[in-house]
Amino acid sequence: MDLHLKNLFDRFQEQFGSGPGLGPGSGTCLMKVEGISSNFIKPLFKASAALYRTEPWRRLRPGHLFGIRVGKESDWSGKKQPFPCSQFIGGDGGDIGFYMFRSENDAKKMTGSRETIKVPNVELLRVTYEIEKLMFPSNRKMIKSLSLEASGNDRFPVIDVTRCTSSGELQFRNPTLEELKFVYAFMRAISLVHPLLQADKEGGSNWTRLIRFDPFIETVDIQWPPEMAKGHELVAVTISHPPGQAYEEKTSSTASSTPTKYAEPPDDATFMDIRVNSNSSSRSCAMCEKEVHGEQSLSCGRCRAVVYCTSLCQKQHWKESHKSMCGLYKAMMEREEELVMKIFMFPCLADQPCKWLESLGIHQKGMWRRKCNCYSHCPFGLLPVKGGLWDSWGGLDEEEYPGDLPFRNQLRDGISSPILLSGWSEYYNLRSLPLSSPVADILSHPLTVYYILTALSINSKNLLLKGKEVILHYLGPEGEMDWMPAFAEISHLLNGLGNIQIVMVGPEVPTSLSGTTSGISSRVRVNLVRGVYQEEATYLPSPHVIVALNCALDRYSNWGGALDLIKAIGVPAFFTEQSEILCANAKQVLRGAGLHITHPVAPNPFRSPVKNHNSSTNLPSYSNGFVLGVLPESQCGNENLNVIELNYQLVDVNFIVIPSFLIKKTTNACTRVLCSPSDCESTGYYSA
């Protein structure tokens, strides 16, 4: 009897709603939209299903409002965004879906504590997920005839535009093609970015069930289906929470479809000379490149990011270039605290690598020899090895480095499966390592690879969970060729399931090692191949994933051919960069190669905790600091994308100039360091 009543109540809820929402579908049908085709409807249902799979209702409630901007104001009729504010409903019961409003004010008027308030003459667009058997016959017929993709097991989206009359009745109409196009862009973008929301641990009250999130803003590139735009065009979609975080569009914007955030620089007369607090390491002036003692150097008084020898150089640099970049650098410096990994109890600043290593007792020992220049005369991969794991880790105490042992008590329901990690704290805890151990600095490379394979790449994760082999092409190895004992940790993380073949390809592979295979463990083997990727790939096994760590895409001309090949192969590729400035240029290089950024650039949870030293700037820089992923444009229809949860606030810009003092002087340095607004179709120096 109880089960029977439950079924009746569930059916009542589905049919008539309970909690926030305006009730079930209205009888509208997309087939009745003027000018629509079946090829226009199918991408809508596909995007809707992808959003449903990300389960935004687990955390989001009607009180969480999102600002939306799709392209430019001029892209839409009326020269304004059709529905610039949205909320998700159904997390607390009632209709499952989301509402889109003409303004944030409209959204607030209609959002009650427990019910959706009917406000006269306020129009909103609704997308509600309804069970197929309860839908109107016209919608069921459309779903069957077009073989539309379901959301979940048996739900499908119903899209309508609703208005409440002065008498309290609801009126419904079909959305226009333009409105549907806007909804499509929102669904694609919010699927990617809502998992990035980080709960505000200090805000909120214990008595409310509404989770408070840190202010958030992110821009992603969305590719229009051919039925919605010509030539597979991309559009920049900006999502912000709360809506007040949204960008303001500059009236003189170019043809770029990207919203832009601007920061006014200080007046020329307001210079301040800030003495750089440095451990007496030498610095170089960003203007004249003169070497200056750390204690005597100055930095910009506003951003505190750029180093000078005198105030004269500072003022000259301001006039020539820094004036346009100061606001951007200031934003980067303000987020430095969020990048610092405060859990560790060893010094995490290596402005003088030899002294840093000496302070830890590991200078010129084991794998640490690649962390300074003392062994630069020795080719990568050929460091003399005495043998033994203790020696490889530089004589650290046995409890300070991971042993060649499996993880204990890591069975799920009695079955072994790969260990999924979220960050260093979890890893150190599982390995019972003290937070005073510096091994994270070297383990950043193998654990970043493992994180990509098990958290960011859905295909490789599924293969490993099925106990199959994943083939990884690892481009541009250098010092990591001497870190094979650290890469053996990947085998233990696999926890008895699946295998990984890592093919390391690059010009720094010694001739004597090229063609060799290192079985560093029973489940991980590494092949070394000397040469440039585009010339050697024909002879290699086909990859499931491609990675390049600390790749500096903008600095080496050889990347052009490699990226062309990645585009032709059509498999996911992931890159790490050390700083936000490098991420900016990397995005432009990737887009120029026809690769679509499908994983938004985000801080890597397995970045090295040790801050890199840059002689001319104080900008945050860490080995493997940020990660991003790409697919060729032809593959961008795959919506099974994963994103990383992070506690980080993203900033967008429309114009990036990479100053010469940030570019490492190499013979292969790329000269294309200027991105115009028309080149930079998605603003964001590391928003995707």
C-alpha cells in the first residue's frame, strides 16, 4: 500500500509540480517554430542531454543566479542579450529545469523562498525536463520521428516562453529561432563551467540550505552547429555568478565577438617605487635588462609585478608598454595567494635553486640533480645512477618518499580500481607522507599525467576502468627522462587495473636511448623516441591521448607541425603551462592551428608547490601550473567533456601583448607575440 501511494504521489508531482516552478509543459512544440528544421532541433536536444548529465541540480538552487553573455550585444535583435540571467529549478523538488530572464531584476522578483512567484507582465524562457509519457502528443511525435536524444533515462526538454498576465494566468508561446540559438549557447557553456563553482567556506549561515559560492566568471568558446551559423563559427559565452560579475562591453570593440573587462591604469603622476622584498637574489630590469641586486630593485607600485632598476626605467616602461598591461598583472598578482599551496611545510620559493636544494639536503643528489644547473652538462636521461629508490630520491628519509609498494586498503566493494585523486593533500595522506617532504616538486610530472588520464580525458578513464591499455604520446620530454622512478608511482595508482604505455618523443631524447623501452613497472612502460613528433608519429602506435608538459607553445617553431598533426589525428590533447601569461599565448597558438579549447584553462591541482623564479617579474609561476585541453574543430561535437573543480576566480581580457622580458631567449623563440582583438576570438587569457 505504501509503495502504491508513493507511485501515485510521484506521478502527481511529475504532472502538476511541487516546489519552485510554474508547472509542467504548456503544449508548445518546437516543430511549430517558424523557419525551424529538424537539423536545428537535434543539436538542442543533444546539448540539453549533455547538461542533464552534469547534474547541476545537485548543488544549484533558484537563489543561485547566473549572468549570461553570448557574443556581442549587436549580435542580437534589439542590440541586447535576449535572456541575460538564469537560474536552475528542481534541486529542492518540483519541476526540473532552468529559467532564463530578461533581467536580473525580473529573476529576483520571481524567486520566492519556496515557490516561483508569478509576476504580472514578466516574460521568461523555460526549459523543463519532462517524462516522455507525460508530454503532449505533439512533442512525443516529434521525439519519435526525429529520434531525439533523451536526457537521462526518459526525460526530454520542453522549451517555451511564458508570461504572467495581470489576472495571474500564464500565457505561453513558442520561442523564436534566435531565442533557441541563445539557449543552445547557454546549455553548452554552463555544462562546462558550473562544476568550477567553489563553495564559499567562510560565507553563508548554518541555518540556510543554500550553498554560497565564491564570485565566479568564465568565458568559453562554443561552436555553433552548421544549422545555426555558417562555417562552424565559434562564439564566446561568458557565465558569471552572481550576475553582477559580468563584463561590460566597450563601445569601441572590434568585430571580435568577445566581451571585455577593462581596468583603468593609474595616472602617470601617481608612480610609487616599491622596494622588492627578495632574498638578495639578483634581478634584471624589465626596461633596460640591467642586472640589479634584489634589495635594490624596484617594482611597479600598482601591480607590484614588474621589476626595475630605477624609477626612470619604470616611467619609461610605463609609457612604452606597461600602461596597457598593469591592470592585467595586478589581477594576476591578487590571485597569487590562491595558487600558493599552504599545506606544505618545506620552503616553496626556489629563487636560488642550489641554495634551496642545499637547505633540504638534496643538492646534487638523485633525481634532484635536474632541479638546478649543476648537471646541465649531462644529457637528459643520462644522469649517472647508483641504484636504489633511496638514492633516486636523494637520500631522503624512507618515510619522506613513496615506496615501491601498492596503496593499502584501496578496494571498492572488494574490487580493485584506479585511485582517483583530487590533489596533493589526498595523495600525501594516502601515501602517509609528511607535508615536510618536497617530493611533490618532482611527482608533479607523473601525477599530472595520471590526473589527465583519469580525470580530464573521459576516453582514457573508461579504458582504464575496463582494465584495458591506454597509449599516451608524451611530447618534448627533458628532465623527466631522469625521473623514471617517480613515474613508477603511476603503476601503483592504477591499483591493479589497466595498463599505460607512455611514448616520449622529442629532440632532447639521447640517441643512445632512442628506441629503448623501460618497463618501469608491471603496468607502465615508457618508450623513448628521438626526433620531432610530426616526423616520428607515423612509426608510433596510435595514441588515445597526447600530452605536453610545461610546453611553452609560443616559444618554439617546431610546435607548428606537431599541432597540425594533432589536428589530423583527432584525439584529445592536453597541455600544461607555468604561468597565466604563457596560457594566454598558448591559446592563440592552439586556435591558430585550428584546435578548439574544450577543457577550460585552470590551475592544475598537481602543479609543483615550488614557485619559479623570474628575474624581471614577480608573477606567479609554477611547474605544470595550469592545464588546458583541445580537440580539432571537426571533433568538437563530442560533449562528453569533463572539467576540474577549483577554487580560483578567472579573469578575461581582449588584448594580450607578451612583453619581451617575459620571453625566454632561445634560438627557436616565436616572434608572434602580439594578439589583436580580431585574432583573439575568445577573450580570456586563460579562459577557454
